[in-house]
Amino acid sequence: MNEVLRDAGGATSGARIPVDGPQEMRRLGRALAALLGPGDLVLLTGELGAGKTTLTRGIGEGLGVRGAVTSPTFVIARVHPPLGDGPPLVHVDAYRLHGGLEEMEDLDLDVTLPESVVVVEWGEGRVEELSEDRLHVAIHRTLGGAGDGPAPAAGDAPEVRTVTLIGVGERWADVDLAGLVPDRLG
């Protein structure tokens, strides 16, 4: 069941969306891309294998960028130029970085942010200073369904994820993040 989240002041909005499998995660990314534009900062959190890169792959597909969107763990950042009129996608993986924004200074994210969509995996606590307006995406993975019946054997359990989207700042105050429900993603 989807849950809408909103603070009393309206500067923070969000939603919790259940996602069932990698194809649905990519569809969510494509739908999310329709809401993104130049200057948008997206911070992704979740354990290893939760689906951060899969979601970013969908965002890249939705933005219509060039090149395969893969994990930039070893190169730290990849720029995917647009194939059309849309913004480029800057995909950053901060997993191996231990400091804050100062350690990421060499990436020039502050320079590329105004004309790009910047997606930072493992970015929480590292790049929030780049923008007062940002989208936090937390992916939580659980095995199995709602807990009815015996637990499925290892390898048989579907990997259900709950994606929590929190828009911070005026940019996200009126955005319907709950409208990104999987049955409407097509």
C-alpha cells in the first residue's frame, strides 16, 4: 500500500512505494525521470544490492541519455550526455568516499548541478550542502511477502522493496511523489 508523507510546513513531501523486482524498479526510475530536470539533486540510500543503480538506470532511460548506466563505484562519477534536448545525467557513487562535500569537490558537482540531473548513490550525509532542494530516495529490501504462511525456501522468496521518496525544499513541495505508484508506471 502506498503512503503519502507531508510535513505541516509543506517544504517536505514524500511517499512510500512498494516495488516488486528490478523491472518495476526501472519503471519507477523512468517515471521519476519525468519529474526531474536541470538542477535536480537525487540522493540514493540503501544496502548493497538494494536497487540504487537499477533505479538510476531507469532514470537514465527516462531522461534519454547516452551510454549504459552502470555502477560508477570505481570511477566515482559518470556523465551521461542527453541524446535529445534533455539534461545530462551525472551518476555518482560515493560509497568509497568517507568525507563530506569537501572530498567530492574534485567532481565539480556544484558546477554541473545547474544544468544536469545529479544522482548520488550513498550520498546522504555527503552532498546535501549542494542544494536546499533535493530528493532523498531510500530503498529498503525485504525477503518474502507479508509474512503469511511458512517462510519460503532460500532463493524462492521474491525480493520486495519499499522505496521511500522524500522531497526536501520548495522545489518538491507541490510534486505528487505518491503518483509514481507501480501500477501507473506502465
